[in-house]
Amino acid sequence: MFPHGFLRICAASPKVEVADPAANLQHICDVLARTDADVVLLPELCLTGYTCGDLFLTDSLIQSAIAGLGELADQTRDLHSLVVVGLPLLVGDSLMNVAAVVWGGRVHGVVPKSYLPTYHEFYESRHFLAASSADPDCIRLHDRSVPFGTDLVFDFGAARIG
């Protein structure tokens, strides 16, 4: 899977349209079509945009982001790449800033952000809850149980990614 034992990693920054997960999914798919990297890392909250402010508190934005994640998983079905994508996600009663690990047509795990900035122009704690020991080990996502936590390790071919 990895020629010469190397894993090719790409940090990509697609165009992001604030509060428009459908458009952002298209931009992400455009990036994925142009890379042959083994691992593609996308920005935090790139399915919605980082600057949604109080729109993060709306069900329509959160549900659209979850739908976009499901569509992204479908788009990876025939790709060899593992994709890490950021989105807001409701976990129980808490909204969290998470990174979802996707490849082969499904979400393999979700990692919540641990340290939320609360200085200068950053006030993530207004909208998001940081990861904690009280978080569940698994969540329901797209009718499946998906591992959840800050200590997840993913086997990706011969590579282990965490």
C-alpha cells in the first residue's frame, strides 16, 4: 500500500463557505480529486467554517454537517486516502468541535478537541465543550456505533495513526 515504506500525508485547505456544509463538501471533494496522498488532513470545522458564531447553536447547521460527513464517507468508498475532517457534533447534550477519521466509505472514529482557546478573538467555549473523561467511548453516527475519544489509534494498512 505504501511504496518504500513511506506514508504520504497532505495538509489541505479547501475553500470554505461559512455555514454551507453542502458547498464545503464539494470543495473538499475537489481537493480529494487532486491529491493522491495516503492521508489528507483538512482544517478544523471545515464542513461548516470556523466563524459560524451563534449559528453553531442551530440544529439545521449541525444536521447539515452530519449529512455532509456521511456524504464524504460515501465519496471515500473508492479512494485509497484516509481523510481527517473537522465539524461541529452534538454528543449527548454537548456541542463539540471534532475531527472525524474517514476512509473506505465509513467514519472510523471521532476525536473531540481537548483545549479550547478563550483568549483574544477566540471564544470557542461559548459554543463548544472540551473533551473530558466523562465523554462516551462510542457514539451513534449514521446508524452505526463509532469510537469516540482523544486516545483513538487507527490501523490504516501497515500504518498506525493516532
